[in-house]
Amino acid sequence: MMVGARGLVRHLGGRAVLAGLDLEVDDGETLVLLGRSGSGKSVFLKHVIGLLPVEEGTLHVLGEDVTRATPRTWNRLRREVAMVFQGAALFDSMTVGDNVALALRHHARAPEAEILGRVAASLGFVGLTDTESLRPSSLSGGMRKRVGIARAIALKPRLLLYDEPTSGLDPVTSDVINRLIRRLQQETGVTSIVVTHDMQSAYFIADRVALLHQGRIRFRGTPDALRKSEDPIVRQFVLGTSLDLSTPTGGGAPGPSGSGAAFGPA
Amino acid sequence: MGEPSDDPRARPPAPPTERAAEALAAVMARLHAAFAEEGFQYEPGAATAAIGRTVLRFFEDTGRVFGLLLATLRGLVALPRYMGEVLTQMFGLGVGSLPLVAIVAVFTGAVTAVQAAYQLEGFLPLRYVGSMVTKFILIELGPVLTALVVGGRVGAAIAAELGTMRVTEQIDALETLAIPPVRYLVLPRFLAATLMLPVVTVFADLIAILGGFAVAYLVYEQSAHTYAEAVRHAFLSRDLFSGLIKSTFFGASIGLMGTFYGFRAEGGAEGVGKAATQAVVASCVLVLTLDYVLANLLFRATL
């Protein structure tokens, strides 16, 4: 088990963003965490890499109990856990090459030639060969995300966290990122948690899908199971409708026929 | 006034304290209505609560600043690893500030010379202008004005840079790469400000004294020799170093305030602007407060 959260609670601004979240992520799988904006997906991700301390509940990362982990423990774990940020969060005072090399230079006692080789390999993997000397400000949104991924994989992590990897990108660029995430998982066997509200992306890359709703996991299963789910909250998300589907028109207990009737003829 | 007690048949006459309370309540009600008409929300006790909150926040922030200072000083153990960053920051902060500091210093020296001559006239010979300029510049004007100017320039720059990094998640990104932001970002800026402000101040002192000479030479027609003699007459290395000790503390304040408010920025461009403003205001206040405290410690006259 790569990540295990049990009863995770987090309050932000007086609101329980996570209200007893239970979630497990297995070795080598790609878990897509779905949820509406502000549902606490990114907040959960920040717990997994120690940017937010655990308020209540327990959390295991890479098989280690990190519920009360010290900064020292986190800094050790973070060499094996990496995060791709929503806005890429590239250091704009540095070149692309230095962005990718920063952690390598900081941690690895390797000769500079070797570091440059690994930077080139990381950038090559995301399809950005020979961009080392560019400035982040001169890159397009999709390229920035790819540099963010290159920076995250430079230390060869075992667990990779993506925060909204396709948000703000056009469909074609989104597809490039999606393929990259899948290829990365296939070639390196890295475990991934992808936070998104992009259903297409979810179907494409997910081994398993989890839906976060009101601070808890509402659904967990394969993308196929998600499509077939009868849960009105899940259906609402899958179909992308803001209509309240939780009260079937037929009345009584929500059953297959009841929730079906709520959608009307497709 | 006192409508409630107008009709004596309605109630027996109330005791004076109660009447006063009723009158007060009536006034408050009217005030409330007046505020509401103007579109303000008036809540009784809101002002007191606001003062209380401000005081609490002040103490809370003071605690946080000391926390950051301690974390930064603890980072000194890993200094060799961040030496490159420290040198980069020292260069940008020191060399980059020189032009501005030089302009301020030259005019400070010049105006001090004019004022000194005005003060001396009728009491002492004007050849002591150089002495007065030297005294004023070394112990007070050089360190303080340099700190205020550099505080404005560097404090705002540090806060804006770190604030932007905060709101674009670059500081979080550093953390996820297992690079401690306090050591990588705060320590170099804090050290650079602490070490370079005295260096810049030495230049400012020199340029200010030369600025004073320009006035003495051009306006009061003193020879270089006269001015130099006057400077030498007043120059005490103790004054110079006391001034530089002040500068060291001022530099530390500027670095600390810039990084503190930068780290705390939130909410996009507006938050970054606010952080820069707060950093400059706080470092100015701190410089002036510390100046008073240190002046008492360093220059207290023995009675």
C-alpha cells in the first residue's frame, strides 16, 4: 500500500473540507481523485506530501506512518514522493534546465555532467529536448506543465502526485499530458494520484477512480464501475449536470428505475 | 431626550442610574439608525473589539517573526550548502543599492553642510563645518537614511519576490523537492541584508562627507585642506563602528521583514502588493525604533 488515509479530517476557514476521509492507493496503480471544485481534492494531495499537517485521523505514505511526521522525515520521504502543481509552479528566476536540476544538485552528490544528463533525459521524456536554456516565462501553458512533470520525475520518485494536470489546457494539449501520465506509469511503474475534474482525463489514465464528496470518498472503483454507478451524486458528476438528481421523480427509495426517470429521455 | 420617562403615569419614576441607562440606550438607538441610514453597520463594542484584535495580532505577529528568526539562525548550520545563494543575494542587494544610496548620501552630506554652516554662524568659525558633517553622518544620518532607503528598495523587492513565489506555489514546490524554503530563500536574503547594509553604509558615509565638502568648497570657499582637517578633528573610529553596528541591526530588520511578509502573502497580485507595503512600513518602524534603543546603548552620555 503506497498511501493509506484513515478518518482524515481537515478544517479550512471554519469548514470541514475533509470529514473523515478513508482512501487507499496500491503499489503501481494510477488513482484518479475526482470531485467538484473546492471539494478538498488538492487539500488531500497536500497532506500526502506533507504541505499540510494531519489534523485528525491517520496517514501512511510509502508504508510509513506520517501522521505526526517531523520535517526531517518529510524531507527524506519527499525524495521519493513528487508533486506536479496545477500552475506548474516553475521557479521563474531560473532557466528550465535549472528548474529540473535544482533538486538533483541539492540532494545528489553527483558530478555535474551526470546531473545534466539526467536533466536532459527528464526533459526528453516529456518531449522537450534542448529547452534547458529557456525561461519559464517564455513557455506555453502546456510546456510549463510538461517542465513541471520533468522536474517532478528528475529524482525518480515512487509516488507521483498530480494537481489538476489538464486544467486550463486545450483538448489536444490535455491529451498530450494524459498520454504522458500513462506512459510514465507504464514505463517506470510509478504510483500516481491524479486530482482532476476532467472526466475524459479520468477515463483515459485511471486504473481506479475515487469521488470525493463532502469531505468523504463517495465512490471508489474502476472507471467502468463509475460509468455504471447508480449513485445520484456520482451520476451527477459523470454526466456533468447541475440538476439535483438525488430525489428521484418516482418518489420512494432511489432505485435504478427511479434515478433513470430523473434524467428523462437521453 | 429621555422620551421613555415623559409620561409619569406609565411607570413610577425610575432611579437615576436606570434613567441614565435608558437615555444612553436611546442615544445608541439613534446613532444606530443614523449609521444605518448612511449604510454603515454599527455594532456596539465593535471598536473595542477591533482594538483588541489589533493588539492580539501584533503580539501574534511578533511571536511569528521571532519564530522565523530562530528558524533562520538554525539554518546557519547548513550555510555552506547555500553559500552560492548568499553571494548572489549579497551582490544584488549591495551593489544594486549603491546608485540609489549614493544619490541619497551626496544630498544628505550637502544639506548637512548647509545646515551646519547655518548653525555655526556667529558661534564658531565656519571651518568646523567638516567636523559637524562628519559627526552627524557617522553616528546618525549615514546609517539611518541608508537603512530607510535600502529598506524601501530591498524590503519591498524581497517581499514581492517571495510573495509571488508563495501565491504561485513555488514555495510549496521547493518544499516538495525537499529543499527547506527557510534555508534556501530566507537565510540568504537575511544574511545578505545583515552583512551588506554596513558595507553600503560605509560608502554612504564617505559619499556624504564628500557631498559636504562639495558645499564647503563651492559655497563657503573652503580649501580641501581646511575641510579635511575638520573631518579629521571630529572623526572617531568608535563613532564609525557604532554606526555600523546600528546598520547591522537595521539590515537584519530589513531582511527579516521582507521575508516574513513575503512568506505570508496570499491571494494573488493584491496580496503581493500588500506584502511589499507591509514589509516596507514594518522595516521603517523597526529601523527607527531600534535606532532609538541602540543610540541609548551606544552613545549614552556619561553624566
